[in-house]
Amino acid sequence: AITLILLSFISSAQQLADDDSLPLLPAITLNMADGSSVHTQDLLGQPYVLHFWATWCPYCKKLQPALEKIKHKGLKVIAVSFKEDDDASPAKAIIDRGYTFKTAIKADAIAKQLGIRGTPTTLFINKAGRIIYLTNTSNPEDENLHVYARTLLHEVRN
């Protein structure tokens, strides 16, 4: 019975990935910790995850191991730092925690533009630039994280 429920959920997630009524992520430019910029328009054609977080957030820290696993499965994950203290070093915090995803910094204006208020907020974005899933979970075992990651990875492989 659990398998049938999970298969049903995965099927629903796949339908969501193809749904044109899903919200389209507006074009944004992320200022990366390494000095480069990432334009979401340049990411069209590939699915990815945006993880809005802060170095002081214990819930973000709890979630990040799951996001690292998702990245290692082949999905691009970008940690988007906002609401930081002036002396924060988000990229260093990510590296010190043993994670390898790229870090955008000083993204308060972007978070505000997208209506993101709290940490963590994680968006799963399909190759068409549509947000298929938004969550505030901090539970690294949340099955929805893995279901939507598999949905996006399916896009990569097709």
C-alpha cells in the first residue's frame, strides 16, 4: 500500500513538472560569493534548486545534508544567503560544513521580490523555469524533498 501511495505521489509530481500553470520564476541575477553572477534565464533548460538560508539558522543547517545528497545525484543546488549579519561568510560556512553547492550572497532584495520571508525556504525549479515545489521544511528526511528532486532529475535524463 505504501508503494502505491508513493508511486501515485511520484506520478502527481511528474504531472506538476509539466504543468504550464505553475508559477514562473522571474528573471533574477544572483551575486555569487566567488564574485561571479548567475542569471536564472541562463539556467533555462536545466532544473535546479534554490535554497534560501542564513548562516545563523539552525533549521537550514539541519536541512543542508539532504540538499548535498540531492546535488550529488546530479541536480544543481544553489544556496542563496539572505538576512545575514554584517560579518557573515556564507560560502565559508557551506565549505566548513562539508558541502559543495555554490553560494549566492546578499540576496535580501531577491528574497523580498520573491516573497520569501523565512529560512529555510527551498524552491524546486523545472527546466522551463517554473517552481514545481516550495517548502519551508528543515527535515532532511522529508520525502517530498526526494520526490521532487527525482522529478527534476527525470527531466535531466529525458
